[in-house]
Amino acid sequence: MRVPTNQRFDRPSLLMASLNSQADRLQTQIATGKKILAPSDSASGWQQLSGLKRATANDDAYASNIKMAQSLLKSSDTALDSIETQLQRAKAFAVQANSQTMTPQGRAAILKEVEAIITDLLGTVNTKDSRGQPLFGGAAGDAAFARQPNGSIAYVGSGTPAPIPVGDGIDIAATETGDRAFGGIAGSKGQTDMFAILSAFAAALQPGAEGSGGIDTAMKDLDAALDQVGSTRTSIGARAFRMDLEADRLDEVNETRETTRSGIEDVNPATAIAELQKTLTILQAT
């Protein structure tokens, strides 16, 4: 059987073209460090890599949200710590003012301190977060609390803060509304709020209010306010701990996913270089 001359020349040409293509592919793999550069290299591998990339993108978004939630929770706890400290000061002043030896001048001095505490607390409860929104203002509004025309301080926030998605089907409320954190306190005369308690304390320190029992009431109600703020801090702390766990979980998932991706996509340089040298040797011989 005679082989036509053109077939004898075409066969080496086709082999050289294939070897050149293989050499180019190996050189590209070595340069990029990746062995799957297109779906044609491995359809199943390409599909797996696409799924891993989508999952990584989702988790990157969740990781960013977790950092935001952690920042908001930390800011909330810092503000609550300051509020707790001021309430403890007010309670100490109430104990001091309740003394039988307290002079009118001493009561006047304590009144100034309490009024200063109220002013400081108004600034603290209106603290704004990294997004420029009031920490305790709910879903809308420029402030959480504001002075009313009659001089009282009332909650002016509205709605509930939108939960932040931090995982697949997992949301977190990173802030607390002011009416929940500082209102709904079970006072001596029914439901009240932190500013009403402090205002009543200030009124009990006014000249002529001695013996009205206002100081005793203030002491009890300040304890209730401290309990309320303490409970809010506990809730914020629990959420912060949960975010730490979610952040750790994401890190572990990302490490596992990266190991899987590397096994599918990354090229072994030593193996690829050896294969390239072998291919080039065959190509030269051909």
C-alpha cells in the first residue's frame, strides 16, 4: 500500500501544529499559574470554578456587612457605656441629696450637676454612626431625642433599623432604637423613660421641693433606668459576639474554598515546566 506524498507531509505538519499549541498552552499556564484558562480546558472544572467565584463574591459582601455591623455595635456599646456612667453619677447624686444634712446650697449644686448630666446624655443619645445616621434614631430622622417646646425631652426617631444581611438567610440588627433602649422603664409611677426620670429628679431638687419624696422616687427609678440600659448593653454584646463567630466562620469557609479552588485551577510549576521541556524536545525532533 502506497501512502500519497501529501499525506506523508501533512501528518508531521499536523503533529507540529498540535505540539506548538500544547507548548503555547503550557507556557501560558506557567506564566499565569493556572491550568484552566477557558471552558475548553475542562468543562467540569470551569463550572466548579464559576460556582466558587460566585460563592466568594457573596461571602465578600457578607464580610463587608459584618464589619459594618461590628462597627455599629461597637459604637452602640460605647454610647451605652457613657450613658450608664452618667446614670450612675446621677444615682450617686440622688443618694447624696437624700441626706438629712444636705443644705440648700448643696441641693442647688447637685441640681446643676443633674442638669449637666441631662445635657450630656442628650448629646450621647443623638450620637451618629459611620453612615451619618443617629445610632438610636430608628429607620429615619436626624436625631433620636429632642427638646420639646415645654422643655421636656422626647423620642423623635421613627421606625426600626433595617437588619443587615450577614450570611445566607442570616440578618442582624446592629443598632437599637432609643424608645426601646431608654424608654418603657417600669418606674415608680408607671411606664416612663430615662429623661423623664432625670427631669423629675431635677424638679425634686428645686427650692421648696424638700420633703416631697421626689428624691426617693428618683433613686428607685434611676435603678430601673440602669437595669434597662444594662439589658440593652447585654443584647448589643450578644450580637457583637455573634458577629465575631460569623466572621470566624467566613474565614474558615474561605480557607476551605481556596483550597478547593487551588486544587482545581492552580498549576504545578515543576510538572508544567517538565511537560513543556518534553513537548519542546518532541517538537524539535519532529
